[in-house]
Amino acid sequence: MPQKSDIIILKQQEIESLLNKQENKIMDVVQQAYELHSQGKSVLPHSSFLTFPDNLSNRIIALPAYLGEPFNVAGIKWIASFPANIERDIARASAVLILNSMETGHPLSIMESSIISAKRTAASAALAAKNLVNEDVIEAGFIGCGLINLEIFRFLSTIFQSLKTLTIFDKQPERATAFVSKVQDIAPSCHLKVATSAEQVLESTPLISLATTAATPYIYELPTVQLDSRTILLISLRDISPQIISTNINIVDDPDHVCRANTSIHLAQQQEGNTDFIKGTLVDVIQKRISLREKSNDTVIFSPFGLGVLDVALGKFIYDLALNNNLGTKIESFISD
């Protein structure tokens, strides 16, 4: 065990190895974090957005959080999103997570966190799909062909064993082509169709995940199709117009947090002057405190702001795994006595 002043550094490859084939456990951790937060056993300040006057598309976000027992940990994620990195063939997002001891306040670990962020986001989306979709899923749509939607597919395929057909779209065709290859590495029998527009995805399948870099809405109408129901995982938060939001069923992770930073939910709140269009939280759905669809063809939209409690919960899970597996680089006496 590390001494009180020691710190464990965990690199991306080490975290990937610890989380390999742990999708079900990660979903358990994320659900537990959500439920503890709903019980008031967390402290979750608003995220702080650092933006830059010369390039408004770039940002760095600080997400501090505390989560009570059994995690009993505090921490902060510092995550940068620089969309132009995609053109440089490097990752759009980079992140670091710092965990702090609740006994001393000293840092326990510094770990690469873009993978943690992707995994907890995907687990959140999969939990939502599991609880919002009425039946087994055989087909899904993905708008945005980056790491987040790839991870969401990985988690969805764990839940929905019959998921064998995907319809995908990305504004950059080469990213869609790369996505096809990566999905087939995960699930060789999966059949993929590359759409020519986001609208084609929306009209083709009852479960759609949006994970893009959109800063403002670009979807102003949902296709009228004969589906039993439609579930939209609005992971990137800003793709859909406030008019669509306010006229459909909305589930969120935290109503206070998601009504910020010009998310589609935030724009709808500004338009309507209230949040009556929010049906409830994902925990409300999981614990069956609310009923969802009044009509069989209703559309449900899940908008998760992305809560720091998920990062510290998964970070603590990883930290414990690293100690048990003697993984990571230990820096002794990081803080002098």
C-alpha cells in the first residue's frame, strides 16, 4: 500500500488494460454514483468552462466532485476539447483526473482521464438505453463517428445481444469509414450502413446516439416515420433545436447541471421560461418513480450533462484495481512531511 505522501500515476494504456472487458462493472459503478448523487451523498459544484476569445470552439472544463461511501473520494477532472485536433489526426479530447484522500486531502492519484471520460459517458448512455427502450434492440444509429460513439456501441452491444445492424453518419466520410473498421474489430458480424445525412439516421432506427462536436443546434425537425418509439441519446447535448426538446419527453442526469452552457435543454428552458418539459432523471427511470411514454410512438430524449461524480467514482474503481494489480508509477514522498 502507498504511504500517505505517495502518489500513483496511471497512464492511458494502464487504464485501458484495467478496464478491458469491464463494461458491466463500469455500468454498475456509474449507476451507483448516480444513485448516491440522487440521495444527496455527493457534493457537485457546477463545471467551470475555460474558453478562449480567439477560438471559441476550444475549451477546457474543470469538474470537481465528492462522492460518499462506499467511494468516499474527492477529485477533479480537467478535460480539454480542441476539435481541430481531429484534422491533425490526434485526439480531440485530453484529460487528467486527480483523486484526493478524504483522510488527509492529499492527492492519491493522477491519471489520464480521456478514457475514463469516454467509458463513463458510454456507460451512462447504455444505462439510459437499457431503461428507456421498451424491447431488445437489433438496430441502432450513430451520428458522429468518434471515440465516444465507438465506446457507446461497445457498451450497447454488451446489453443488447441482438444488436447487429448500425446506421452511421459523420460529416467527414473518412471518419465514418474508420468507424466501420473499428466496429467490425469489436463485432465482426455487425452490419453497418453509412448514411449521407443525419436525417437518414434519425429516420432509419428507433435508437440513436448523437456524439458530435456541434456547438449549436442543426436538427430542427425529427423525421415522421412509423416507429413504435424513438429513443435519442443526446450525448453531445447541443445538436437538437429547443423546439424539438420542448415538445418531446426529456430525461436528464441532473436538471440543475444540464440547464447550463447553451445545451439544447438550456435553450429550451430559456424559450419556455420553465423546465416543465423535463420528465425526470435517469435515476427516476431506473427506480421506476416515473412512467415514460403515454403513446407507443413517443420520442424520449436523454441529455446527460456529464457529472463529475461519475469520473471520481470510476477513478476510485480504477485506483483500487491498480493497487491490487501493482500497476502504475508510484512517486514516493510527493508531498514532503
